[in-house]
Amino acid sequence: MTIKPKIEPYIILTIVAAVIVVIISAVLAAMYTDYSYPILLIAALFILLFVFMIIQQFYRRMYTTYEITDLDVVWKFGVFAPDEHLVPISEITNMKVDRSLLGIIFGFADLQFDTASAKIAFEITMKDIDAEQLKKALELIRSLRREMPQGSKMRTEPNQAQ
């Protein structure tokens, strides 16, 4: 199963912010005609920043991939020197679903995997995963864990969303 991050909410919010900046700058430029040039210049810089933010989201969508295979969870990212983080499914001890307010509104969440040998809090975090894909990923990992030998059982956290 291959999963890509959901970027649409971030793009929508960035476009809304850009429209608000354009409206506010147009009103301010009309009200303060002596300062219209600096006001419009600052607005143009904000619009340029918003354009870069949208480009960054497309970059993230194109060059970030999460894969769940029969044996591993793999996180691939990067362009010039792509990185790949791999966690064997047999070593996953915890899974945590983390939803932000924006994620609740737009229907996405982060899925965090933890292993006993983790040097940081979670070794792989699947960021901004669509709710339907998240549900399928959880079901797939749970079914793969059930098919494995009885060596280690995965513990799920109480606040995990279904």
C-alpha cells in the first residue's frame, strides 16, 4: 500500500490567506494614498511567500511516499539525496493516531509508529494522511501483525482513532 500526504488543506488555507492579504492591502492603499507603494510592495512580498509555501506543499507531495509492505513500513523522501526510513512490522510496539484541529476539519491525521529500539519518540511518522487511507493502513498493519508468529504483540494507545 502506497500513501502520499494530503496537501489540499494547506493549499486552500494559503490561498485564503493570500486573498485576505490582497484585500487588506488594496483597502489600506486606497485609504493611505501617500503610502500605497510601500503597502503594495509589502503585499507583493507576502504573496511571493504564499507562492513559495504552495510550491513547498507540491514538492512534499511529489517527493514523500509512505509504503506498507508485508514486512516493513517505509518512509521515502527527498530529491537529490533521497532518504529511506524503514521499520519492520514485527518490531512495531505502538501505533498512535494524532489529529490536529485542522486535521479534524479537513479529514486527515498523522500515524506514528514506535519500536522498542527507537532512539527518538517515534521512528516513522506518516504526516497528513487522508482519513480513509489511514483507516486502511491501520487495518492492513493489524492484519499483518495477526499473521506473524506470537513472539511480540503490538500495544495500541487508548486515544487511537478508529
